[in-house]
Amino acid sequence: MCYTIPGKVINVQDNIATVEYFGRHKKAINELAQLLPGDYVYAQGGYVIAKVSAQEAEQVLRTWQELFVSLQEIDAQLTRPVLQNKNTPLEKILDKAVRRVSLTGEEKLFLSGLTEPRDKELFYKTANFLRQKYHANACCVHGIIEISNGCGRNCNYCGISTHNKGLVRYRMTKTEIIEAVHEAVMVHGFKALVLQSGEGAGYSIDELGEIIREIKNQYAVLILISFGEIGKTGLKKLFDCGARGLLMRFETSNPGLYAWLHPGFSLASRLESLRDAFEMGYLIITGSLIGLPGQTRQDIINDIELGCDLQAEMLSFGPFLPHAQTPLAKSNAPQENDMCDVLALARVLAPAQTKILVTTAFETLSAQARYNGLLCGANSLMLNATPLAFRPLYSLYPRRAHEQESIAFQVDQAVSLLQSLGRVPMDLGIADRK
Ligand code: 5AD
């Protein structure tokens, strides 16, 4: 996955291909030589990643066509029209949101502080309505391979930081990484993979570049990197080797809170990396931790707005979950409802094309996270494709969801949940790059 379905190329102009999916036209950046109208392709995150034979494409499309229509009906039923009367202050604000009229600062705070269950329900339904309107029933499903838990940073909340002295550290070899990618792509059908590690995990940029180049030579997959702050030169080198996405949270938009959580480091330099990466052409996945000690509702609104300002293709907000071997061991995690509030607010405030992830941390906080998250504005999932032996060692926070589940099991679970919600695991969304 992304279980992208094949699309048919309608035309190619310069490096932009127009691709048709069941009658809907999408644009994708093409880096393949000799792409012609009539060819079938897989596209991911706005990039054409591979050509497919007409025979294979037509077979996949035949299977999907019928299901696609019936799933769209389920999704539409679950997304009942909201806001019949527009009388209350809440309905007036939500009506503005649906009409895409900018909200005032006060209105944003009002939405983030709802307490009545009925009000929250209306808010979540409106967010789900916007998700449906802009993304139909498409859900992005990426895989992540955690290649090393080595880390040289001292983030006060993180279970793989230097604070966790007793943690056994691992570093997958190039062969192990390629094997994991092979399984994810060839056995399970992933079309987009994040490679992640702690920062300064011991690989040189050249080693990482070589690994990415080899993956890109062998597999039709979009590669997103997540190795922390690797500098502008590092970003450029890995882009040249074929990486096209960067997953890096800014963690909090509050510079004071950032400095307190990351002694010796600054929010400004993290943001500079994110901006450099976007300028280079990387698709950006970013976001923050929710429920940090001292974090206010206004901070969270600022987090959402910062993610949008960074032109994120996908926003990733996860609850802070205290880890025993860190200085924040005694702090509290947020409630499930707090996370739904953030996802719904992100859907209301973000540009139409922005994808919103249900994070593994949220799934760890609540068994209903996926179901509830997907019904309050989210439209993306990330499955763990790290070899099972390494997973418990990637202990960002305790008892991570899916830690013991095979990839096949996770794929089955994700696909059946998505289908029960009328969603299709694929990526039709195309980054609206400026
Ligand atoms: N709780 C939740 N998320 C965490 N991360 C690190 N530590 C924790 C924690 N205790 C997240 C950070 C980082 C990502 C890889 O993991 O947001 O960006």
C-alpha cells in the first residue's frame, strides 16, 4: 500500500501527467521516460511511480470497479448532511467552516474547547463531511520501517532518546532494510514507505543514499525519509538518490516549550529544515505532540496552522504518551476526546487537499482511535512494516499498538475496517504544489 489503484494517463505535458481514476482526473508529477496517453500507471503522493501493463491494470480495475461504487455509497450514508438550522453559535461557526470562510481566532478557540457531547458530535460530523467532500472515500495507507533506534538527541519525552540508557540499540544493515522493503512492496503491496530512525543513528548520508538508490532501482515505491534533522546537504543528497517525502514533526509550535523539551535545540532550525525540504520538492508530513505539559489550546491551534503554513501534504498529530525512562515519566497523557478535537479542528482549518493521519500513538491511547479518527476528519493510516524482532526496541512510548502484529494481519485489519466505513485504501490525492 498505499493500495494505489492503477490510473489511465489522459495526457502528459512537460512533467505533469493527467491520470484518470473511475472518471476523476488527477495530476501527478512524472519522472518516467516515455509516458504516453493510454498508459496505465500507479501514482503516489503526486508522483507517478510506475507503469503497469494494460492487462494487469484492467484486471485490478475490474475487481475494484464494483466494490468502489458500493463503498462510496456506504461512505456517503455515514456522512449524513449536517447543520440543518444554523441557529446556535456553534452551528454558525461550522456553517462558515463548511463554506470555507476563514474563522476568527475566537471561533477557533471556541471549537477547540467544546465540552457537550452533542456539540462535539456535530463538530466531528462536520469535519467528516469536509473530509468526504474533498477526499471522497480515499484513504492513504503507508508503511513505516524503523531501521534503527539509535539516537543522539535528548528529547525529554522520547523513549529512544539518550535518556533511556538501558535500551538495547539496533541498526538494521543495508541487506536487512532491502529485505524489509522487498517484503512490504512485493508481498504486501505497499506503494509508499517511510524509512525512520532516531537522529544520528550511525548511518552516513552516503550510506542512506545508497540504500535509497538501490530501493528505487529495484522497486516501484515512493520513499519518505524520517531521520531527523540531516541538514540541507543531506536532504539534497537523499532527494537526488530518489527520496521524495520527508516525515518530520516540529513537535510543538511554541518556541519556549520546544526549547524546554529539546535542551540545546531550537524550533527555528527544525522549521528551516522543513522549509528547505519543501523547496527541494519533498512532500512534507509534519505535525506535533498533543497533551504536552504546559501546552495550551491556543498552542494546538498554532500547531495546526504551522503545519498548514509548512504546506504539509499530510498532518500527523499524536498524543504525548509518558515513557518511564524519560524526564516526563510522571506527566499525564491526553484523553481520546482531545485527540478527536485536534483531528476535527485540523480538518476544518487545513486546506482541502491536506491528508490527516490517525497516528499509531493515538491507536495506542485508544482501541477505537482508527474508527473514531477516520470519522472526525482523518483519512490516512500508517502500518508498521518493521521486522517483528526489532519492533519492541523502537520504544518511543510504552505498549505501542501493533507491536506484535504481522504485516499481513495489520493489512487485513486495516482493509476490513476501511471497507466497513466505505473507504478505499488508496491515494488519489495529489499535492497541490505551488
Ligand atoms: N509519546 C508520543 N509520541 C512520541 N514521540 C516520541 N516520543 C513520544 C512519546 N513519549 C514521537 C515524536 C517523534 C516521533 C517519531 O515519535 O513526535 O517525532
